[in-house]
Amino acid sequence: MSDFNPIQRMLRWSFTATFCISLVIASDSEAFSAEPIRGVVPRAAASLHIDGRLNEADYRRALCTPIEYFHRDAANRAAQFYYLWDDEAFYVGLRTLDQAAYSPEAPLWEGDAVEWYFDVRRGDDFRSRSWPKERQAWAVHCFFTPMTLAELAPRFTLRPGFEEAISREGVEVAAQRTEHGLEVEFKLPWKNFPEFTPRAGEVIGLDAELSYSDGGPRSYRSFVFGSPLSVQQPANLARVKLVYEIDQHGWEIGGPVMMPMRIDVPWSQEGEPQVVAQIAAPPNGLEHVGRIVFQVSDLAGKVLGEFEASERRELASAGNFVVREARWPSALAAPGRFQVQAIVYDPQGAELTRVAPRMVSVNMEPGY
């Protein structure tokens, strides 16, 4: 016979349910606060000279995020973002393939330009739901471009309505033309965020967007970490950590942005229909990468096959824009009936990182 009467049972059940709900809420809260780091940005070993030339040794060890390597017009789309920091500033390098660079006089972001999203707030408002307009808010949505019309004339501005977000002190933009496009450097000094102390281990909010003009009004846009939601919400920014250098763990967590991938079935083929898997090779980290294998699994997790990315394709003769490819028969599994991940190994055969297709709309219209 139970020692509890019906009222006691009800109270006990109510307490247990409340306790369990509290555990779920606490678990969700902990999961949110432990949201994964998306990339690590190494410290520059020497002071960077902002001249629009990505030839300093530090760019060879920077975090680099290739974008739009798989676009059908790669000669006007493919690009590489580089990220570094030191005690003075945060630095961004950009190398593009672009045959018709152009940016209108106003607004400058409606052409070949970068939209830059940056949040270094340390309180509860870090990566909040809205962009702050007041001065000394330490979160900024800004723009820079190498062009004024079709001429090389770099410019910087803040988002309209948010002009007081930072003082703009010491901001620099420089650029140069290359054989296949442009190289751009952007310096954002920490003095614009005086309550933030840059040091290894600090986590900041970040997104980078590249806009394209094709010689006229903005015709395309692409995001490195997030999506157009970053325009509305700092909450959509990636959590990125400042470090001294990119180590094994940095490769593991940063692989999806350092080596983005794509799966497709080409529309024109000879012979048996094939699926083509592509992955961007890191332009400044090829010595760290050995074999790349695309692992195909069914929806229950059973491995259907592994296919090595042994084909190498260059998008341009300079700039190290390289794609690695693998193929397998379409009959292996029908679209919608399989999953794919790229497993990247170092030259000694140890696993370096894993990458999956990115399921998010990042261009001019929703849909992918």
C-alpha cells in the first residue's frame, strides 16, 4: 500500500514535472551558451601594411574562407576572405576573380563591395536580436569597396541610420587590381571598441558578405558564415575565436568555412549519369591537406561508398583558386535518399576535419 494519499501523489507529480521542465530549460540554455565556434582567427606575427597587397607572410597563416568556387561564372564570382588580428586592429584581406569591377557612387554597397558584420560586446547583448544605433555600442554593420564607379578608389561607410555606431578612427581600405580581379585590405582598429580588449581566447561575432555588380547595379551577394538574416540580427553572426595560430582543433571546427563543398548532378554528361562532389581547397593551407574522401550514406547512416577527391581543377592561373572533385554513379542512391560528408585527412593520414553541404540560402533570393 502506498504511503502517499491522492493529494500527496498529485503534489509529488507536479514537483517532478516542474523539475523535469526546469532541467530541459536549463539544458536548452546551456546548449545555447555553448553554441559552437565556427572559426578561429590567428594573431598577426608582424604589423600589417595596408596597401591592398596580400603578400605579407601572415596571410599565408590567416584564417581563409573561400566562397562561390562552384558558381557557373567562377571567373566573376570566386573569392577568398582572409582574417587576422593584433593588439591594434582586426584585419580583413579579400582576393576576387572579377572581370568587371564597379561600384556606384551611392550607395557604394550596390556594386562590388563587402558588407561587414562585427560584434565585440561583452554583456548579455552580445549577438542580440537588433543592431544598436547609439555610439559606443561595440557592434557595427559597415561597408567597404575598392571601387568608385569603374576606377580603383577605396571607400568605407556605415549602415544608414547607424552612423554613430563607431567613431571610424583609424579605419583603412586599400586595393589593387590583379590579373584576374582585385585584392583588398581592410583595417578596423580596436580603438573604435574601447571596452573590448583583444586577446587570445576572446570570442566575437562575425559575418562577411561579398556583393557583386558585373559592371552595373548589384546583381549577386554571398555570405561566408551566415545569410541575409545577418542584416537584421546580430544573433545570426558566427561565434569566432581569437587565437595565436590555427592548430589541429582550429582545423576541426573551422573546416566547413575553410573548405566549403557542393554536391550536384551536371546537366550535360556523356555516358552513365554521375554525381559530382566538389570542395574548395584552402589557398593558404594546402600543405596541411592530404586525402579528401566523400562518404556517401543512406538515410539510416549506412555507408554506401567512399570516393576520393582525386581530380584537381584550377579556377584561375594565379591566386591558388583550386577545387578538388570526386564522382560516383547516380544509381548509387536517388536524390533525397542519401547524405554526404567530406572527410579531410592531413598528409600523415590523420583526420583533419569533416564538412557537410551547407543548407542555407545566401544569395539574392531564398532557395538553394
